[in-house]
Amino acid sequence: MLAALDIGSHKNACFIGRVDDDKGAVEILGVGYQASQGVKSGAVIDIELADSAIRQTVHAAENMAAEAMKGYPLRDVVVNVPGNQTKSHNLSISVQIDGQIITDNDISRALVKAQDQIIAPNTELIHTMPVHCRIDGHEGIRDPQGMTGQMMEVDVHIVQSDVGPLQNMANCVECSHLDVNSLCSAAYASGLACLVEDEMDLGCTVIDMGAGVTSFAVFQGGSMIYSDSIPLGGWHITNDIARGLTCPNVDAERLKTLYGSAMVTSSDENELIDVPQLGEVDSHRPNHVPRSLLIGIIQPRLEEILEMVRERLNQNGHGQAVGRRVVFTGGASQLPGVRDLAQMILDKQVRLGRPIRLSGLPDAVSGPAFSTAAGLLTYAASHGHEMPAEIVASVDNGSVFDRFKIWWKENW
């Protein structure tokens, strides 16, 4: 049994699944989703409201999976970490092999050494991933186990987060009588849910446009090599519409969903839409505006978000280094025309992504808005070896004398 909890600014989603031991696939048993409360831009701002929304979300998923769970209550969950709370680091770590056969323990030693170098007070490690290996200078080695050499170098990608926001989120989850079993960054989870193997291998950028945060991650060689975020998302588009058309936020969200688009067409000038006015007593009094006015508010904000993503990728050397493939996902990616606008601004091939690795996923939760929740289950099922605590626990340094020899070789 596995459970994933995606706590977002717009909605919460809980997926309960079961791993098929023979195939390794995850079968969905229960889902629940609920409008989010007490969360803004990925951070908890009201624990009581957030706790109430989480309880309702989890309860709905448990009810759907009740028969399979056979009366056992849900306890452990994997929870997402918003992109604006994470920091991405790449390190190169050297480990002495001295002609011995390389084992999984040698790789774990390199990962622990990387964690020791990057960890700082008031921070929490989220992911530790080996990306590439070199043995005695020979490049391009993905799995060095069973090989021999004198010196092994491991390129390691580490994702960490500040403790404060994570603790607030954990407090909300624990108020619902749940334990946070592991954490996963939102962009990584979306990539695990949406990307096919070739995209991860050849190079691809996944952009998850949520309500309060747009997270993105770069994959190459089968691993995530960089992640970042922009503190803008679908909610900011809704807020722009509410301000620009002077209507309530609820109506602005409805107008965005029904009539919104990322790019203006020639027919939009002639199509009229009815915009409820803020504070107007007579709700039946029509207020018609051209659809082009609505799209004229949406498009500049989308352009700003995409241009900021492009700038971050270029600043970190990933703009052109990982090919011309982009996968767009997240709730705000469903606006018509987003794909065309992204292709124009990013100058890359763009496709829309949705969860592809779970079986039994109901149609209502199979769209891009639920990519993170789906990816959390995939992460819990098959990527436990990337959890920092698991890596530390897996290292066997032998006797005290053996540990001293390892320390001496690696430091002198």
C-alpha cells in the first residue's frame, strides 16, 4: 500500500495505490481531491484551514479504497515539496577504489560524502541522485557496479529545502493522524509521471505550472540534473483577470476556464462574453466585453512566466544543452494555445503531459492537474533509493579500522 498527498495552493489531491510485485506497476485503489485552504504559493499560512482541507481529501481517498484497505487506516504518506522551497545543487565526489570491484556500497559512500558537504543548519535533504560516474577518467558510465579501478568519481545532484516551511506542512499532515514517510519535489514528481524513458534519457525539460508556483526540472541520461521554480502560476492569471475586468475572483477563474486562451485569434474580437461586475446587486444585468479583452490579460502573464523560465534555464547552462524537448503539465497548462505560445517563446518542441505510469486511474484525475500526485506514487514505489535517509542507512563502512582507512584515503 502506498499513499501520496499533493498539497497545493489551488487543490489538494490524495492517491492511494498498491504495487504489483511481479510487474512493479502501481494500481490506483482510491483518489480524493478537494479545494485547498490555508496554503498560498506552496506555503502553509493557516494550519487549521490547511488541516481541515487535508482531512477531507484523505478521507475521500480512504472511502474509495476502503474495500482494498480492509479497515486499516492510512498512516504513511509521501508529500510534495513546492519548487519555490527547494534548491538544486550538483557536486562531483571522488572515492578511492584501489583496484577492488565496485559495489553498491561504494556508490552509497560517494552519495553520503556529497550529503555531508552540502548539508547546512536548518535545511533538509530531499533527494540525492547519482547522475554520471567516471572510473580512472573514463566517462559515460551509468552503473559502475561490478567494474574495477583505482578512483571513482560520481556526479551527484542534491535537492534540499529549508526546514521551516517543511515543518509547517508536516504539522498539518500530522494533525490528520498521518506520518510523512518521504518528501519529493513537485517538478521531479511531475517528470516521473509524464515523461517517457527516451525523453528522460535524451534530454527534456518538464514545466509544471501550478496555481501559485511554476516548477521546472531538467532531465538527461535518465536522471534529473537541475530544478528550479518561478513564483508565478495560474492564480496570478486569475488575479490579473479579476483586476482587469473588475469581477470577483470566483468569476475570474470561471471566465479563464471557459473562455481563456494563451493567444488571441481574429475571431476573438467579435465574440462577446458576459462579465459579472464586482459588487453589482443586479446579477442579471449584462456586461458584455469582447473575448479578446480577456485573452489580452492572460497572454502577457503567460509570456512573462515562460520568459522567466527561459532565462533561468539559460543562466544555468541548460537552455540549449539538453535538446529541444519540453513537456508542459500542471493545472494552468490546460489553457488552449499554451503549447503554441511556449514553442514560440522557448524555441523548443512542446507537448502537453499527463500521468502515464499508473493503472486504474479514473478519468476525472487523469489530466495534467494531477501529474504531481501521480508522480509521488511512482517515486514512492520505485525511487526509494534516492531518499537521503535510506542512503545513509545503506552504507556499510565495516570495522572501526576499515572506516579509518577509508577516511585516511579520502582525506589524505
